[in-house]
Amino acid sequence: MSDTRTREKGDEGRTEEADPNGEAPEKSKTGDPSRSAPDSKESKEQKDKDDKGSEDEAKRRRRRPVVWLIGIVVVLAIAAGGAWYWYSTKGLESTDDAYTDGRAVAIAPRVGGLVVSLDVTDNQFVHKGDPLIHIDPRQYEAVWLQAQGAVDSAKAQHEGQVLGAEIGRKNYPAQLEQAQAQLANAKAVEVKAQADFNRQKSLPKLATDQNNIDQATAALAEAEAQVKQAEAQVLEASPVPQRIGQTDQLVGQLQGQVEQAQGNLDQAELNLSWTVVRAPQDGWITQRNVEMGNYVTPGQQIFSIVSPEIWITANFKETQLDLMRPGQPVKIEVDAYPQLKLTGHVDSIQKGSGSRFSAFPAQNATGNFVKIVQRVPVKIDIDQGLDPKLPLPLGISVEPTVTVGPK
């Protein structure tokens, strides 16, 4: 009967049967089974790794031409892109330091007063001559009536003096002739009185009496006095041209008073008309800071009107102005409207950099000078591409590109 024996090898708990002849089982030729299994597993894993490495190396060798080909294509693409970019941008100058510009007219009343009517609202389009606000006109109407009365009074005085001058041109010569006639008459009376006096003096005392002599003497004295009076009247009436000139000067003085009163009336009419503030040009109302009922003063800014004419102010670097000239075409991209493609041309280049006209220009003679590339404003007119449905406010960013030609 076969004898069975059990042997425990560590924690594997393996059972072996004895040979029927009582001999121990023969060990494996490869040695201890507990060691041969892990060694064969490790060798298999190493063999798998070697096989896998060989396969990876083969795959890498097969991919290497493809990688080189892709690298060459990428390098060529980069070189082609760079060449295309250089060629496409050759002769072009652009800047992102640019914005829309235009005329913004400040509106201010010329007279002060209470706003009794506000005729516009924010961002409204107005035409030249449209009323914007009405100022209370009553005080200016009263001043106009006073000025009108002063004009009427001055004109009446002037017209009366004109008539007096015309009368004087006729009366002054007549008065002179009248005084001369009275002088001649007085001299004739004097001659007669002198003759009577001489006759009385020549008569014998018995042929006349003292009473006749006294009468002749008195008549002679009276006649001499009348002659002197007539001579004085002639002397008074003699400066006829001077008297006429004096009258004409008075007419001129009154004419000056009429003109002065008319000037006051004209000013009163202007002040009355200025109570209605009107638009000086077409454009959009912006920056409204007045309401009905406000009291405004002369020179107070109450509106700004932006004209429809829009252009571009681009601040190019001084190194970009070498070939830039007026008339060169420009393509304009608007940041606010990427779909809007504008075209225009260079209108003019400002005769001075932006820093030259700043409020505090740089003082480069202080000894700490640092050279900085200056920017010069360039005005660009928009030729086409504007969409009337898209508002183009002043001051929004644009990017113009000027075709200046080959360098």
C-alpha cells in the first residue's frame, strides 16, 4: 500500500505523494520549484520589455522621416508667412493711436435771463437756424420801446433843425440887406438933420430963434445915433456864411444824436432777437446742461453741436512720416464697428508734434534729456464707407493704414 506523505513548503502548503517504494519524490531538474517560478516570470517580463523596446525603436525609425518632413513643412510655412506678411505690409504705415474727430461747436446765450422754453433734447439732430431755447424777452422788449422813443425824438429834433437851416439860408442874407437898407436910411436922415442944423446955424439971430436951433441940434444927434445903430445891425448881420455854417453844424449834431439813438435801438433789437438761441449749423445736440426754468448768463455753455463732417486724427510716429504725403489712400478700421470698412485719404500733416502744443511742453534744455519718439497728428478725410444708420461719435478708436508706396 502506497504510503502518502505530506510536506509543507512555507506558506504554499503544497502536498506531495511518496513513491510506492517508500522513496521521496524526485526534485525538479530545474531546482527548487519555489525559486524557478519567479525566475521564469522575470525573464519573461524582461523579454517582453526587450521585444517592446525593439518594436518602439522600429516605430521611431519609421516615424523619423515623417517628423522631419513635418518640421520642414512647418519651417517653410513660417518662412512663407513671414515673406507674405513682409510683402503685404511693405509700403504701409498704420497706428492704433487714432480716433474720430470733428467740429464740436459750443453754444452759449448772448443775453441773460430765465429760460421759458426748451426746444431740443439730448442727441437730437437740428438744422441751421432752428430754435434751441427761449429766454424771457419782456425786459428786452421794454428797453427796445425806450430806444424806439429816443430815436423818434431825435429824428424830430433833427428834422426841425434841417428846416431851420433851410430858412436860415434865406433869412440871413435878407437880414443883412435889411440892416444895410436901414443904415442907408439912417444916413439919409443924418444928412437932412445935418443940413437943417447947418442952416439954423447960418441964419442971423433975428431970422431964427433958439428953439429952432435946439430942434435942429437934437434931430442931428438922433440921426447920428440911428446911423450908428444901423451900422451895428449891419455888422451883426454881415457874417452870413458863418451863421449858415453854425446852423448846419447844429443839424449835424442832431444827426449824430439820431444815429446814437438808432444804435441803441439796433442793440435793443439784437438783444431782443438773442432771447431766442438758434443753431449756428447742422448737427447733433450733445452735452446739454440746461433745463427750462434755469437762469442763464451771457457766455454760459449750454449745448455743444457736433457737425456731420467727421474725419480721423491719427498720431503717427515721426519715423513713419518719411514717405507720407497728402492725397495718399487710407484704409480705416473702426473698433466699435468691425464690419464697417472705411476708405479715405491723407488730408494734411500738422506742422508740429503733439507735445509741442501741449499745455506743458517739454523743457529739453535742463540737462536730463531723454530722447522719445514723438508723434505727429495727421488729418485723414473719410471718402466712403460710412453707414448713416451707424452713429460715429467723436473720439472713438480707429486704426488707419496709409499706403505710402514702396520704401
